[in-house]
Amino acid sequence: MIRGIFFDNVKLSYGCTEPVAVGLSVAVGKDYLKGELRKIEIVMDRNTYKNGLEVGIPGTHMHGFEIAALLAYLVGRSDFGLEVFKDVTSDMVSKAYELKDIVSVKHESDVRLHIRTLLYGDNEVLVEITDSHDHVSKVVVDGQEIFNTQSSVNFKKDVVKGITLNEIFEYVENPDNDVLEVVREAIEHNLQISSIGLETEGNFGKVIDGVPGFVAAGVDQRMNGALLPVMTVAGSGNQGISCVVPVKLIADKINASQEKIEKAVLMSILVTIYVKAYTGTLTPICGAGSIASAGATSGITYLYGGDIEQIKSAINNLLATLFGMTCDGAKRSCALKASIGTQMAINASKLALSNTNIPCGNGFTAKDVEETIRRIEILTNSLKRFDEDVIDFIGHC
């Protein structure tokens, strides 16, 4: 079961996953479109809209769903999945910009991830993506339904919620080989973008010390539109960077074995997926700054030889401190939130390793970390008005 959860939630992507999902819907629609493209109409849920407004599109110095949609039409392929932008070139960027007026983008108050894309040529093609960024759930051509697999998000969330942290810890000690292969790939890609970020003039990570600066560098590079692959975790590349990179860097610092590194990074990934199942894929809570950092602190504590109870305490310490850091869309300042989360992940681990746990009843913190996580689900739902209001401010000085 945990192997399946891992592969459902760990995937390679070029660029922020919200514009990528829009791009994928267009690439799928292109497979069914006849004649010359005349118009694209896109309607999406408010959280997808929020996350895609100000984030850089891979291979460009621009942002906006319009450019994302047209680049996917020009160079994307449906079989690329979340890698739909990997063939972007400067020539195609210029061409996409010239065509941007044929794309219209709107949002609605749907609380789940839901994108409806209509392409008009000599026929009309509707493509819907629901629940996860690469789940194409419906295709309709000239009113005729080609397929419909409406879905599964609640089922998949319930599967994740059906496991326990103890089961995650047990799996980490005896993981499947194909899972570890992906863990190694995640380390390679997510470290690479962070390293490149640190060499890029103006990158936020260059002025932040230590491990937090390294994490910030990768997130900033990604948010700025770098055409580089990142291993996403629970639907987010920023979460992927934030839960993989700090664990690997600290492992290197203490000369951990390769086996210990891979298991610690796997721990971090699985804990991130677990907590994210309670907050939801797209939420008013910052995934990189608070959720992935809960994963990172579990991996760091594992590296230092912490036992199960200390790992749970580290997660509890982290969530009790950083839950409430809001998500006001994907953009460069996500790097700074990720750096804060990384520093707290280190501190939460130190506290746990000294057998210090934030006491039960301090705020929403419970004695049992899994009860703390369940309370976070309730609190996340209470913050949904934030998502409605913050859209009015994004992009407006």
C-alpha cells in the first residue's frame, strides 16, 4: 500500500504544477483538435488560479496561464505528463506571446483542483483535469464523450489517512527497490536546481546562510521559471525541494551512509505526503514552509538516530510552530518561507532529540502527533475564506 502511495505522489515536473496542469490539459486537447487553433477558454478552481498567477513559466521570463497554455499547444505532448514544458525554446516563447490574446482564463469557487479547458478549431474539444495535477478525468469532442473517469481524490486521501506514522517508519526500514531508485532521482534533481540557484545572480538563496539558503535557492530558481526537472512530492515541486534537500545536506554533513541517506529522505517524503493528505493538495496553508518541513524534521531526526517517539515529537514540534503560515500563491517569496521551514525543521529535531516536546494543550497541539495532524485538517478547512480574499491582492501593488 505505501509503495502505491509513494508512486501516486512523487513525480517529475518542469515548473510549477498549476501552470503545468493547465498546459497538460491543452496538450491532451491538441491530440483531438482538428484544423487551426482559434481560441482556448480555461476555467479553474480558485486555488489553481491563485498558485499560477505570479509564478514563472519554465523556459521564459514571463508568468501567466495564457503563456503556459500556448507553450503547451506549441511544444507539449500529452504523454509528457507533468514534463509538458520540457521542450520549450525561446522561439516558441516568442510565438506564444504573439498568440496570447486567443486565450481566456477565469476562476470559480470550486474547492477541489479542477481545470476545464476548451479548445476551438474546426471542432471543439473539452478536457477536464480533477483532483491531481496529471489526472485527465474527461475528454469531450463536439459534444461526444470520449472518456470520463471522474474520480478519486477522496479515495486516495482516505488511503493515505488509513495508514499510520508507525507503518511509515516500518516501511522505511524495508523499502522497495524501485521506490529507492526514485528517491535517488529526487535527490539528484532537487539538489541540482538548488546548486544552480546558488550560482544565479539575484537568487534569494545567495544571501541566506547554510542549509536554509540552499533550500531557498532551489525554490527561487524554480519559481523564477528555470527549465529544470524537479521531483514533486504530494503535488508540489517546492515541497519536493523542501523535504529532500535539507535531509541530504545534513546527511552529508554528518557522513551518513548511502543507505541511511536514502531511508531518511524516504521518511521525509512519506511524512510530507501523510500530512498533506489532511490539509489537501491545494490549500491556504504553505506546503513548502510548514508541511514539507514536517517531513524534513522527521528525516533529520532519523539521521541522528532518533527513535520513533523522538521522530513523532519532532513532527509535533514543527507543526505546532509553523502551521498557520499561509499560501498566497506560488511566486519567488515561497523560497523565503521554505528557508524558514528548513530552519525550524532543524530546531524541531534538536528539541526532539533532547526529549523536548511542545506540551499537550499548548494551542492546538495534542499529546499524540497524529491527533495534532487531524486537528490541522479541521483548522485548514476553517481558513478557506483566506483563499477567496487573497486572490484580490495577487499581482496588484
